[in-house]
Amino acid sequence: MKREDIRNIAIIAHVDHGKTTLVDAMLRQSGTFRDNERLTERVMDNMDLERERGITIMAKNTAIHYGPVKINIVDTPGHSDFGGEVERVLKMVDGVMLLVDASEGPLPQTRFVLRKALEQNLPAIVIINKIDRSDARPQEVVNEIYDLFIDLGAGEAQIAFPILYAVGKRGVAKRSPEDPSEDLRPLFEQILESIPAPRAIHEDRLQVLVTMLDYNDYMGRIAIGRIFSGKIAVGDTVSVCKLDGAIEKTRITKLFSFDGLKQRAVESASAGDIIALAGIEGIYIGETVADAEDPVRLPPIRVDEPTISMVFQANTSPLAGREGKFVTSRHIRARLEKEALGNVAIRVTDTDMVDSFKVSGRGELQLAILIEMMRREEYELQVSKPQVITRTVDGVLMEPIEQVVVDCPENFIGVVTEALGRRKGKLSKIVDHGAGRVRMDFEVPSRGLIGFRSDFLTDTKGTGLLNSMFLRWGPWMGEIANRVNGALVADRAGRATGYALYNLQERGALFVRPGTEVYEGMIIGENARTVDLDVNVTKEKKLTNMRASTADEAIRLIPFRDLSLEQALEFINDDELVEITPKKIRLRKKALSVHDR
């Protein structure tokens, strides 16, 4: 049975190519909102971190109506670190909209998300977005997209994709750049034409694959997924096919459908619908809600393995417990387990150390986002330096290799190539697009990128663009030099003084200001030399009865470096930790006492 009244589609793209902005326009033009209703930009990005960073972190779904057809739309993250979000939501849809910037063309994450869509044999509508840019090159980009499809092994049917040209911010889609269209009707019509209507696997046997989880204080855990076959109604008894093979029976207490950005209570739903189910305690992503008497599970969701890990533990510094609400290892464990419940790309395991947890993910950014979320939720914790995950295949040590694409002015080719060369990077391709900028492709070990992004921005004077994605597992490529410079470490507790900082600033870059509370073992700056240096940052100027004939020398301090969370994670060495509280980010040695180091 086909549901001609429904289309299920995901929107995929490289980060910042305009997915969420286009969804905004689709919501507005479909009549989902009233004409006088005031809306914020990127209405789908409802997390504070998403709005601040301008990226989508969590996949979200919405629904619009175009004529008699309901179009379920899933907005996915564009950054490869959140690839687990992309992989699981593609299970919900029958096709994808692939957005590509008319100037930048396909980038690493474009390849990643498209590869996942092609693996599931999903048809694609290609949208060349931002054709109003002054440096737009739509025809060249179309050719690059064809090359990408061929390179990824697309079949004849997949490569015969329709192409639209759009300005997402203005809500315009065209079948050709010269088309006079001033709205998104060509896009809506293309979706109805190219995206197949959902077809039930079985007519009368219920199968719902859980792909997302939500939580409500009144209803508890809410499972979101697509009905692949059968029907479901409020009050039905169903079987839950657990990941461990067990079968549990339960009753559906609430059933919701999606309409715009809201969940609307419904009495029943059938194959093809994307729904939310309440009343199922202990359900997990990847499990199947099936027929009560004849349960048949759907294939579980599989995602790529993590490549980066960090150790999370309770804050043990002398300043612990002053600023956070959740400070114990029990609190941290519960929060990490909750995250792993809803994020299939996160792994949480115990370590040899008491009350410490190894958290593995797809990249530094994913783990940094998790830490920042916990920080804003008033957790206190400390974390170790990110480490790559290795594996042994046929006796050979393997490590994750990333594809790195650098876009920078041509006068920085040498400095970028040299910097990545020191990190075992190999240049595989260089393209000159004109206008004085070049694009370079490198293959770099994942560990070589830890701590590189800040150096890259410094080396290119803020003009370079860096994108990366997991490429493959490859043989271990040898040792890579860690941070060259040592650390300036406080040798006693107290408050930093202007006098002490003034005398220390010639030693290197400082991370604290006068009045900052410090403790023994806290890192207060970066040494200009390669060794660590213990310093007295609380020293005060001695007062005497004697005055010099000239006025006292005015104390002029060089502005201190206020490290962000990502910069702090990039800075630390293996014997150091980042202390995170709701108000502060501090760096410290693992062993605080100078005698223990």
C-alpha cells in the first residue's frame, strides 16, 4: 500500500550551506505560520548553542502541507562530528534534498552525508543554494556534484537527479538560474514528483523503528520514529523488540503527529507516518515497536564507530564545588548515560580510575559541545586531553585518517603545507579557483588535528577555512610532536597580583588577570620555552619608607588570553586537565603539588 498523501524527506548539506534557513522559508510559504506571526531566523535551531554557533547540532523534524500532501522534513546537522544524527534519521525518510553552496561547491561533509544517503539507496534532489552570491559559479558546482556522485558509486537512477537553483534566505527556488520564479513552488512540486510515496513493508503487521528520543516531565520518555508497516492507535498493546533480543509488552498511552513545529495528539496513525509515542518506559534508539502477538524486529541502526575519546571525572581542584550544582561523579555518570541514550554516536565506559568515565565520540567538536551543554546545566567536571582511538587489524596498529580541505589565500600555501606536514599530513590535491584563493586537500591523522585549528587561524591571519571528515582507518603514521611550549604553573594558592603578572609577562602568554583566584598546580600561562615553569603569581610589591626620585614605573599589562573551551582542550598535554565550572574554565596539572610531578 502506498500513501500518496505523505512524503518523507531529509535535508542534508555541508555545515553553513543553508539547510535550516531553507526550512524556515518552507515553513513560512506552506502556510504553517500566520502572516502576522513573528518568527526568529533559523527557527528549527532551538538550542542556545545552535543559535550561538550558527550550526545544527541535533536532528529535528517538522511537517508542512502542500495541497493535499503532508511533507515530513528532517533537518540534519552538517558537521561530520554529528554524523550519528544524520545516519539514524535517514532511516525515517524516502529521499533527500542535497544543498550545495553555489560558490563553495561540495565540501567534505557534503561527501559524508551524500554517501550515507546513497548507501540507503535514497533518491536526491540537488539544490544549488545562494546563487545570488557575487562569486557564485552554479554550472561549475553542478559538474563537481556529478563528479561526486560518480566517485561515490551512484547508480544510473541515483545520478539522474533533478537540479534546482535557490536563494534560501529569500525563499526562492528555480528550475534554471534564469527562471522568473519568486517563491518555493518549484521545490514543493519537485518533492511531490521525485520523492516516492511511502510504501508499507507489511499490510497488517505493526513495525515502528525508534530513531529519536524526547522527554516530557509529565509523560516521561517519548519515542519518535516512522511507521514502516501496519497501524497503531492509543490504547493498543504492543511489543517492544529490545536491542538485547528481549521482547517486552506495553500499552500506548499517547500518540502524536507532527504539524509545523508542534506535536499534535492523534488517536491513530498508519504506515508512512512519522509519530511520537508516549508510555513506553526504558525504550532506546534502534528498538522496534511491533505487533503485540507477532512481533518482527526491523534492522537496528548502525553508525560509524567513534574516533576520539576523553576522560570525564568529578572536579577535584581546591576550588571544586563552589560554582556548580551537580558536582559528584554520580551526577556526571547519570548525565553521560542520558546523553548516550539519545545520541547513538556517543559511547560511555568505565575506566581503571575510580569515578572516571571514558567518553568516545566522532570528533573534538562533538565532545566539546557535550561539555558546554553540561557546563550550562551547572555541572562541574574536569576532562583530559582528547585521544584518538586505535585498533589492531592483522597485527597492524591502525588509526583514523581524516580528509582535510583547506581554503585560503594563495600566499599561505607554504605555511599551511608545512604546518600540516609536521602533523603527518599529505597533500593530495590543489585547485586554484581564481580570485587569489586556493583549495587544498590533505590526508591527516585525526590526532594531528588536535590543537591545530587555533594554529591554523593564526597562521592564515583568520582568512583560512578548514573542514575535515573521517576518511578511513590507516596504519599508524608515527609520533607527532605535542605542544612545543611549556606551561607557567602557579606554585601556591592566593590571588594573582598585577605586580607579579607584570614581571611574568616576559616569560610567555598569560591566561589570568589581576585578582584571579589561583591554586598550586593551576596553569596560569604558556611558557615561551619548552619546559614547564613554576611561578609565584601572588607576589606583591614590597613597601618601603624610601621613595625613588622618579615616580613609580606604571604597570602595563599585555592583555591576557581568555581561552575558550575548545582552545583549552587543544592546549593541554597528557599530564594536564581542563577544569570546567558554570562560570570558569581553568587549566591545571593532574598532579597539583610540584613534588608529585
